[in-house]
Amino acid sequence: MGFTLEALNARIAERANASPDESYTSKLLADGIDRCARKFGEEAVETVIAAVTRDTSGLTAEAADVLYHLLVLLRAADVPLEKVLAELEARTGQSGLAEKASRKP
């Protein structure tokens, strides 16, 4: 697979510096974290709907939207993708059930 989350993240970083009149990414970021979070939530709901209705092409498209909007939200919140990937990597050493049990309530 040639396309990666890192490549998408780099593209978002590049587009963040463009004029909001020329870039949807820049416009979202200029609108602030609340707008980015709402847009991510909207895309997440659409993804769930596509999944439960067994719309595989819709699910594919909505999942792409979720990944894009998650990366935009992380940028708006100043959370580097690398931190998220490091968190995921740290969790791979144990089962998902053990990891969930280790979290504080």
C-alpha cells in the first residue's frame, strides 16, 4: 500500500498553511477546534450508519472521511500523530482485554 496516514498527515500540514479561501483543511483549522471536533463527530456517525446498514462502499468512503477529520482534529488540538501511533504501539504488547482492564475507572 503506497498511501499512509503519515502521508495524509503531511498533506494536512501542508494545506494548513494555505489560505482558508483555497483550502478546506485550512478553513476547518481556522474555524477552531470546536468546528473540527463537530465535523469529526458528524463523519463518525455517518461511518456507523454505513456500517450498520451494511453499505460497504459508503463505509469505505466514510472511513476515509473519519481518518482525514481525525487528523485535522489532532492538528487543531496540537496532538502529533506520532504520539497517537506511539500509544497504539505501546498497547500492542498486551491483549486488548488486559489493556482495558489496566485502565483506571
